[in-house]
Amino acid sequence: TLYRHVNNRDELVRLAAFQLTLSRRMPGVADAHWSDLAIRYAESLFDSFVGEPLLIAQLLKGELGPHAEVDVLEQFLGAITQHGFSEIEGVQLFHAIGMITIGAAAGSIGLHASTAAGQPWRNAMQNTLAERDVAELPRVRRVLPATLDADPIPWLPALRALLSGIAAARGESLPATVAEKISHP
């Protein structure tokens, strides 16, 4: 009966690993600020997708759907609603975190793959610009030196902006420890 829900043993193992990773890292409600819950969920989601890149492929094919999400969502809602979020707000936060972290994970996987293939992003960017006329892309050329060695996937600042906005809408600020963790991972 399991194979009605998954295609094969490998998919079942990946889904089990995905579920265990997410559930294992969800902090207790009593000892965490809501934003810490959100950050830990984001980190576990990012680590799961980067650690198992085939999950991204399954997601894109529509093969990683509700059967992988509902239990994690239920746990997340159970934790976040204890901090004054409605269930609808919890679902919105859950999906916003997913969009940021899954996008970042896909970018990270691509960067690692290009490096493994012998064409690191830094070199590829320099080669691409060298192929173009010097007068082309003036804005890119101006910012490139400052950005070549920067983290090309700054997902934690995007997460901080999201959480800060939610905190402001709730009439609060992020705790200093949470804000610092997101700013300086």
C-alpha cells in the first residue's frame, strides 16, 4: 500500500529523511520566540533540500506534494499558534518561509554543481563579462568587484526582512538574539 503514495523505495527513503530532518529540528514552544521557530524551520528546510538535491527535482515534477508537507505543517501550526498566530497566518508564514528557503536551496545547489563541474560562479561571471563588449553592462561591471566574493544567495537577510515585517505588524520587535543570528549566521 505504500507504493500507492510513493513511486519507489528511494523516494520513500528521501521522504522519510525529509520528514525526520524537519521534525527533529522543530524547537519546543515554551522555550522559543515565534521567530526562532520560524528560523529553525527555515534552516531545516534549507539543509534538507541542499543535503538531498533530488528533493528539488521531485518538487518541480509535482512528486513532492501534500504527503510530505501536511505533517510538518500540522506541527508548525501547533507551535506557531501558541504564539498568538491564527492558523491562516501560520500557513502564510509557513509558505513564505518555504519560498525563501527553497529558492535559496536551489541556488546553492546550482552553485555547488557549477563548482563541481569546474566552472565556479565567480569564474563564469568573469568569463561572461570578458566575452561582452567593454561598454556593455556598465552597472554590472561597477558592482561586480564588490559582489564576486559575497554570498550569492543571501537568504538569511531576506528571512530577517520577512520576520521583521511580521513582528512590526504584530507591534513587536525581533529579539536581539534572533536578529543577530539572521544577520550573522
